Amino acid sequence: MTKIAILGYGTVGGGVAHVIDENADRVRASAGDDVAVKAILDLRDFPGDPHESQVTHDFRTILDDSEIRVVCETMGGVNPAYDFTKQALEAGKSVCTSNKELVAKHGPELVELAKKHQVSYLFEASVGGGIPILRTLEGALKSEKIDEIAGILNGTTNYILTQMEEEGAAFDDVLKKAQELGYAERDPSADIEGHDACRKIAILGSLMTEGYVDSEKVPTEGITKITAEDLKLARACGATVKLLGSCRQTDEGLEIMVAPFLVPTEHPLASVRGVFNAIAVHGNMLDTSMYYGRGAGRDATASAVVADVCEIVKNAGKTVPVSMTDRPSKLAPAGDTVRRFYLRTDGSGKAEILSAFSGSTEVPCEACDASAILTAPMKESSFLNILSGLAGVKNWMRVLDE
Amino acid sequence: MTKIAILGYGTVGGGVAHVIDENADRVRASAGDDVAVKAILDLRDFPGDPHESQVTHDFRTILDDSEIRVVCETMGGVNPAYDFTKQALEAGKSVCTSNKELVAKHGPELVELAKKHQVSYLFEASVGGGIPILRTLEGALKSEKIDEIAGILNGTTNYILTQMEEEGAAFDDVLKKAQELGYAERDPSADIEGHDACRKIAILGSLMTEGYVDSEKVPTEGITKITAEDLKLARACGATVKLLGSCRQTDEGLEIMVAPFLVPTEHPLASVRGVFNAIAVHGNMLDTSMYYGRGAGRDATASAVVADVCEIVKNAGKTVPVSMTDRPSKLAPAGDTVRRFYLRTDGSGKAEILSAFSGSTEVPCEACDASAILTAPMKESSFLNILSGLAGVKNWMRVLDE
């Protein structure tokens, strides 16, 4: 019997207890041992909850309990999760977490600390909710040379973009609806400004390069400038709009960013709708593979935390390897990549834009009041240079390669 | 340094040598040890090939070489692969394979034999080519209760259906083109009659039930009856046609089959085009996740074989667990599942068909000479019962739930 503790009895923490209770026999089959919750840290009490008696307000009771071998940190935020995680690892307990903020900020130190104490620090649930992408990168794809990862990493923004496309609705209206449905937070900025996706692509970029990508150095754009018109024009271009976290190995280093892209309809990422997430990985032998699933939600995220618990129990006494190190990954300037660009204009400067970008074409759209222009493939730096001298451009986006 | 042997230096076997050479440092990182090819069994010689000197015509030289710890069986077919695999396992060598025919027929015995000799028998590459689906089922999803798997498991048929849809072309013409391009074999029956997909879904069904599904007991339909008209009508129904391997846990047992389905456009499987494969898995906590990638091809399939080699090396001295056993999985009669059905009629018996299936609707299609009728959800046995009394039905298919 392996005893575990849960830090934070909110949505994900509650889900972890639920998955362990509900799927007890599957968890045993996976872990090779029974797994039971022994203590739950939360400031609140939970009268009537089946785990009521296990709730403690004092982290020390968990830290000092030598029976507890694994700690699930589902508190979120950097503090006090950071301190608690360090103390747990130093006390010889493995930690698994859904906390992307903490992993993005202090991942390398915590991975190293786990190694030093012969325990594990795993964070499958921090990226892509229930999609087992980290395990796949560390396992089945480990013998591949991965040169590109592009993913829809945030369900809220994907829900908003899908609704804008399907209903032709404005960004603000869809955001309000998403908040009413609980798909978006009252303060939605972490989602719609791309910060959430930024932390996740930084984690993926770190694993891909076996180093560390500081999320604060990742150029990040959100979706607040996207209009219903952009989605109509994108469709006329044979594409849809997706907020992507993208990292690509170039000769200059890792080109990494979060930004809205035009994704061609034939690309597997284009068909990922609503709150679902998906991550496309390109390897030198496997070519493109893609992993799709719920990017959030209590049970899906909790299932990923529990999968990490099982991996830890199965490897008791050993450190489960994680390819994140404190070596800073070399980042490439974003301007070097060659791709096509989309521009929206209300018509005023159309002729001038078309002649400024040689090889660009206007895409007709009957249902639109505006025009879409697609450039020929060009360096981003050249694109921005020309763009800065032009009037009449209402919005622009990068186009993902097919 | 771990020495391995390759049985069969054809497409996949050649790919295994290529991946190990080309990605040597990645393979070392994954396996935790250098991996090198020591011997290759083939009837032919390969003058000028970089592995020319390692080619042997006698299996015994591999069997008797105590340095060889892992054997990659990439011969295909049941014999002599079956004998060679048994002898290798009995000699204390692990075996990994891309041979779905052998796994579907003798998997449980070989898994058991491996366990008895404290070695491993792994077959990731036998299902979904480069898609790491088996590892995911045995690892990250192991703590889930999986109740349904549905997959596009054959690239040839998916290529044919995609071309028929995109070009409006007839089955025979597209098949001929696929043969010219090397996407279909000269004798295409294993693909187009569904036998290849049948072996793969039987393997997935065995793992899902931790038992054994005999592929010969899986009801199997191919795509030879599908016409370009069906694809147009499917589109009018908001769907596309896909050949699916499907298994679903019901109260009566496992309902498993291979058949063409109408897949609604919103379903993630609908957007899988050309030679790509994808497998959707429904778990009780994770909900739906999907795994997408190349279902065939030298390097993608070989990469999956090499991933198995790495897993074996990493777990040297232990048997990597595989959830296939010799306990026959309880199969459910196909007739019990409730779903909608699609019918194509040339118009002659339309009124009669609509009145025979209560709640059915005709779907208008301007570009079509025929009519599509969609039934209300009903038991398959009832559907077939009513169908048998009707004239004028040219083709019918099951409709996948959204």
C-alpha cells in the first residue's frame, strides 16, 4: 500500500481523490501496488466529504509523516507551492503536479532536487491536461530527433475561436458566454493574452531541447485582436485561426512563440474544436504525430496526475528521468523563419499592400466586408519591415505550413 | 553496448538499421546504453549495403550468439516468424516485432513464453505504425477504465476513401492509382477487405480487455461496396466515410468489428486524411483522447520497433508487462448496439424505406443522383431485420456517435 498526500483540495485535487477512489483496481494494476490518500492539505474544512477526516491545515503533518511517499501538488501558483515542493522532495517524498506556473519558473531546480534525493518530480498534468504528451516525449518518442512541436495548448481560447467561427460572433460576446459557462475565468487575461499557453510551450521546449526555456523570454501574443471578420477571411483562405504554442529547432537555435496562426484546413490541428487541446510533434523518423484530448477539466487533469503517481510507485527507489535541465536553451531570433503571412485590410490600402509584398495575392471572400491578402513565403523580419511602412492593415497573422 | 539482430531485411527491417544508425545518440539517451546491430537474417545478400557483412542466411548463428540480447522480427507472416520468435525467447532473447499477423494469432503464447524466460515480447509497431498507442495504453492510460477504442487502422483504405471524396472518383480507379503509387499492394485484398484492420483491432481489443480476442471471430467488412455517390451523400449528411476498427465494452461483452462508418465531420477521426492513421480512446476519467500519425512507411514503423528495443534495454533483466493473456475476451453479439444507420437508395423504394424505419429522415443532396436516408437510433438487429424485407437499398453503413 502506497500512501499519498494531496496539497490543495480544489478542482484538480478533488479530482485526484476521485480518480484514486473510483479507479482503485486500475490504479493498482498500473502502479503495481494499492494507492490510498492519507492526508489532504487545505485551508478549508470539508464537512460531509468522504475524505473529511484526512484534511489537515498544517503542511508539517504531511512532511513529518514518513508513511506518505508521494505528494500531489495541485495548489497552483508559485507560492507556497514552491516551498512545499522543495520541502517534500528534501524529505524524500516524490512530487507530481499540475502546476504549470511553478514548473515553468522553477522546474529545473525541482527536477535536480528530486534526483539528489532519489525521488521524482513529474508534471504530466501541467501541459495538455489529460493528453499524455510528456510521457510520450520521454518514452516512445525519446529515440526521435524532434525538430518541431506545435500545439493548441489552451482550451478557453480554442473555445472562443471555435465559437467565433461557428456563430460569426464578436470576441467580447463569446468571451462573456465562455465566462458564464465557466470555460473562462473572471479575469481571463492569462488565457486570452496567451500567458497560459506560453508556460506550456516553454515546458515542451525545455523537454525538446533537454534544457530550460524561460517562459518570460517567449514572445507571446493573445487572441484579443482577432475579429469575426478574420475568421471568415481565414475560411476563404482555406484555413482557420488557432492560438498555437510553437517551437521549432533552427540552425540559429530554438524559435519559440505563442501567437494566433492561420492553420490550413487539411492540417490535423485545424479540426481541433472547442475546449479540446492537441499537440503535433514532428520527428525525423516518425514524421508528424499528434496527440489530442481534453486540455483541462477535473477528471482529465486528475487522471494525468494519477498516471504520474503510478509511474512513481512503479519506479519506487529510482528517479523517473525528466529531460529538463538548468542549461538555458539557445533561442533563435523570431525574425529568421520563412513563412507566409495573412493580412486583413478594409480595402483602403489594398493596392499598395499587394504591390509592397511581391508575390502576394488577394483572396476573394463574398461574405466579407474586408479583404484577405496572403504573402508569398518570406522572412518574418522582412515582413515586419515592409509592414511598418504600410497603412490600411487592420490585422495580420502568421500562416502555419501544411 | 547492447547487440541486436534483425530478422528480415526488407522495408521495415532496413528501416530499423537506418534508425539505429541515424539516431544513435538519441537511441542511447532513450535506452540508457549504446545499441548496435550485430546480425541480420535474410535469404538475400546485400552487396554494397553498410550492413552487408552482418547478413546471415542461418538463424542459428543469431540464436547461438549469446551477445545478441534483442531480436527485431520484421519478417511478417506467421511462418517461420513464429518458430524463430519462440526459439529466440526460449534462448533468453527479447523480441520486438511489427508482425501483426503473428501477434494476432499467437500473441498470448509468445507473451507468456517471454515472461517465463524473463525477457520481453513487444509489438508496438504492429498497430498504427509510428503511433505509440500500445505504450500509451500500457502506461499513461493504464489507470483508466477504457470502454471504447475506434481507429482508422489502415492507411491504404483511408487513402482510397480520401481520394474518392476529394476527386469524386470511383473505387476501382482510385485503387489502381494507389497501386501505381505503391500505397496499395498488387493483391490489395488484405487492405480493402478489412483483414489488416481486423488484426489490429483484435490486438487493441485484447489489450483493452486484458485477454485475447481471436481476430477470426471479429466481424469484418471492407470498403469495396463504397461508391463515390456514398461519399457525396455522406457529406450531405455532415459526415465522411471511414473504415474503422471499433471495440466497445458493453454489459454483454466486447462488441468488436471492422466496418465502414459514417463519421460526423466534427468527430476528430473525420479529419484524418490520406495514408494517416488515428486511434480514439475513451476512458472513464480522460474522456476522449486521440493519437494520430503515419500508420505505415519504413521509418515511422521502424521507429516504433526501435522504441520497443529501447524499452527492453532500459528494463534489462525484467519482463516489460503486456496486458494480453490467453483468457478469451467475452465478445458481445453485434446486434445489440443502438446507433443510427445510413442507407443509399436510387429512389425507387424511397417512400417504402422511410415508412419502414420510423423516425428516419431523407437528407437532401443536390449534387447526387441517389438519396440518403438516416434512421433514428435503433438496435442493429432490428435494423437488419427490417432491412431484409426491403427492396431498393443500394448500400448501408453504421453511423458513429458524435
